[in-house]
Amino acid sequence: MIEYFGEFIGTFILILLGNGVVANVSLDKTHSNGGGWIVITAGWGMAVYVAVVATADISGAHLNPAVTLGLAFSGLFEWVKVVPFILAQIFGAMLGASVVYLFFANHFKITTSPGTKKNCFCTAPAIRNYSSNFFSEVIGTFILIFAVLLITLPQLNYETLGSAKVGMGSLGALPVALVVFAIGLSLGGTTGYAINPARDFGPRIVHYFLPLKNKDNTDWKYAWIPIFGPIVGAGIAAALYLLINYLS
């Protein structure tokens, strides 16, 4: 069970720091209000780094259903562990989002924009076009998972199948964090770059149930995009990784 706890606590840390930087920049009367996109993308990159370093030796620090599925698609992670890992990630994300709300409760109260408050929990498109938004999440996640596979797996072999440590080892934390930072800077402006179904779905559930004043619609009509876009992106990355290994 320790590996599932690792995914739970790691995703909690990821969302606490990642959604925390969004709240810190977006909500009224914080010292960081108006810090902008660079602060958010840098904060998310550092959130990935801290969460991976903290839990790499416990669970492999997937912290993302797309990573778990990318490894499983590649034959490097047992399918029997996929659902428990994903559930742990979703529950960890929900707890992280809940603590962000408690931490910034006074600022949520005085912020009048419903959309601003919702953005502290889940992603939304800058321009709503479902096919384009889906493509954005596919491509962003493809870059992430392909990079994760190339950065973290050359030292592994199929004998490691099912190991709790198959994933982003602590030595891969900085490169993977920089990949997330790069994705945010270059590709994140269209959808907010969820690139992680748990990161969006868990906090979206929390937003739905929270008694926020002037609360925005949780927008479940859009919620399928940051879930299935990353899954498709992970599948493409795994297929390319397997092709490269086959040809080499």
C-alpha cells in the first residue's frame, strides 16, 4: 500500500503548490496578485520538482494518470496497478485543492470574479473550440510523456515491470520539471495545460462542492478534454517510444 500512499501524497503536494501559485497570482489582495503567466508556469514547474523528489523513492512519482498509462502502454508498468494509482492521484488532487481553498479562504471571499476563483481549481480554454482544445491537450501531454519515457527509462528494463519505483526517479525530477515549465511557456496559453487528468478532474470536483460566493459554473461540458486529451497524448508517446526501441 505504500506506493499508493506515495501517489496520494505526491499528487497532494503537486496540486497544493501548483494550484497554490495560481491562487497566489490570481486572487485579490495577495502579495503576488498580478504576477502573471511566468510566475504561474515557474511555480508549476517547481511544484513538479518538489512532488517528484518527495515521492520518487516511494512510488516512482507518477502523480499523473497520463504518466501511469504511458508506462502501462509501454509495457513497463503492471495494468493491475493502474486503477489504484489513478484513484490515489485523484484523491490526492482533491485534498490538495481543498487545502488551497482553506489556505486562501480570506482571498477567495473578497475576490469577485467567479472565473478567477474557478481557475484556481481547474483549467479552461482561452478560446472555446473543442477540437482545437483537445488537440492542445494531446500535444502538450505527448511532449510530457515522451520526455518522461526518454529521461527516466533508459536505465530500466522489463525486469522492473510492476516495481513501485517505475516512473520519475529523483534524478529525473529536475529535467521533468523543466519540461513542464517549457510546456507551460510555449503551449500552455490555449487551455491552461492540464496535461494531467487528475490535476483537472480532482480539483474540479472540489470546486463543484465548495460553497464559494459568486461561484462560476464548474463547466462539466469541457471536463472531458483535460481527461481524454492527455490519455491520447500518452498513448501516442508510448507508441513512438516503443517504435524507437524496436528500430534501435
